[in-house]
Amino acid sequence: MGVVSDDVEMVPYDEFGLFHENAAEFGLPDDGPPVVRRTAVEVEPGRSVSALQWGRGEPEIVLVHGGAQNAHTWDTVAMALDRPLVAVDLPGHGHSDWRDDGAYDPVTLAADLAEALTTLAPIPPLVVGMSLGGLTSLVLAARYPELVRSLVLVDITPGVNREKAKAVIDFVDGPQSFASFDELLTRTMEHNPTRSESSLRRGILHNARQLDDGSWQWRYDRRGHARTRDGDDHGAPADEPSTSASPLWDDLAALECPVLLVQGGTSPVVDDDDVAEARRRLPDLEHVVVDGAGHSVQGDRPIELAELIRPRV
């Protein structure tokens, strides 16, 4: 960073210094800092995908976040699982490099993820993907089946559209810059009224950065997320009238690995028609609704989500 004025209050941030808060909030054992480190894989010359590697040994699980999020959205889930795993920052998010073309659709992201996982998770893992990360993981499992042993989709199907995801899109399409941390926190709390302030504060520290003048900006590349208004990030037109029209339904039907769909009980992103279409395309699909969870099940009910993931490892 450049020279900071004496009258600018800089908010301290230690990427690995907040895990005790996760443990305290969700009643997890706090035996000291977990074993976690940041790593990166070059997916093409000059561009890398960053990830958090949890535990020791070959990763058994890969966690893939949603649009406008980052790998730290899974911190509490990772702590509750207490297994070797990798939480990926998708390209254009977190600490991963941005794509020059601004393309962050599931098919493009899956190709990057496939390249990264050959290094990060050489033994085919259970892949858990939420929202955009779920659609990316779906494409990964369908088109690179040798890289995925089992799949968990968190509150997402190819039936997503602009109407169902309106609240999420409106939040992501909001301001990029904020004069202060408190201004950014207030907006985030308005979008997530059921989440604790401490949880949202951690999320902001991981997903935004403070500039030399004291203002704050989101970390993710907003060029790609603007496409969400047109549906490109989800692989189908946002105003598509038919639940069964997205081409990614064909990827779902092509899956050969076990699949669990986890639906947030209060989320509008997955509806009954989506579940019915998913079961039509994939008769062996498992489906669980997590009561009290919105779209970000990993943030609203991380312990319950970890309990659903654990038997599949």
C-alpha cells in the first residue's frame, strides 16, 4: 500500500487470526489455530488460482464458493469437518487472479478449476459447490468426471434465474466503494438480517480491502457479476421462462457420481419445480432442506451443512 495519512484509521486484518471467533460463535472446540495455509496454482501463464489448504494429507473435500464470495465463506464448515480439504478462491474472487476477459461463467470457471485441482486435489475428492460455485462444480463433475468422486450442490440448480436470485443480484450490483467500514457493514447487515454482526464483520474483512484513504472496496471482479443481470453467470438467460431450458440441465443428467442437493429452507433460489426437474434428470438425486438457512447455507447453518457433508467423505 502507499503512504497512509495520519488521520486515516486503518482496520487491522489478519487472514488467519479470526478462526477463534468462528469457534466461539458456533460452539466448536478451540484448541488453538487450525492447520491452514494459503497456496496457489498457475492455471495459465501469469494467472493463478488461490486456495486455502486445511489440515494435513491429501484433501478429501473441495469447497467452491458462490459468486462475489471467497474461500473464507467455508471457514466454519471446514473447522466443523476437521478433515483435510481445500477451499478454492474462484478466478476473479478472493486472492485468485482476475481473468483478462472477465469471463466467469460456470463452463469457463470449471476449466480453470479442473486445471487447479490436478495439483490441489490429485485424489478425486468430494466436491461441494454453492451457487455459482455449485454450477461450476456441476460442469466440473460432468465434463471432468475423473476429478470428482461425489458432488454436493448447495442451494443451486440450473433452473436459477433473475427473479429467483433477485435479492442476491441486487446486493452484488450495489456500490463497489464505501467511505467507511461501518457503511459497508450496515449495507451487509441489511442484506443478511438473520446473520450475526460478528459473522458479517469477518466476511467483510475477508471479502473487501481498505484503501489508503480509509475507504473500502469489494475484492471480487465485478465485470463478470454484472453479467448476472443477463443470466450469463448461470448459463441461461435470466428471464428464461422454462425451468428445464438451461443447457446445464444436460450436464446434471450426464453425472455418474452421487449427488446431494442441499436447499436453504428460506431461500427463493431453488423452488419445487427445480427439485422436480433435478429428480427427473437425475433419479438417484438426494435432496435435503436445511430449515432456517437462506441461500448461503454455509453461513447460516454451517454445522448442519457439515453434518450433511461428513458421511459422504
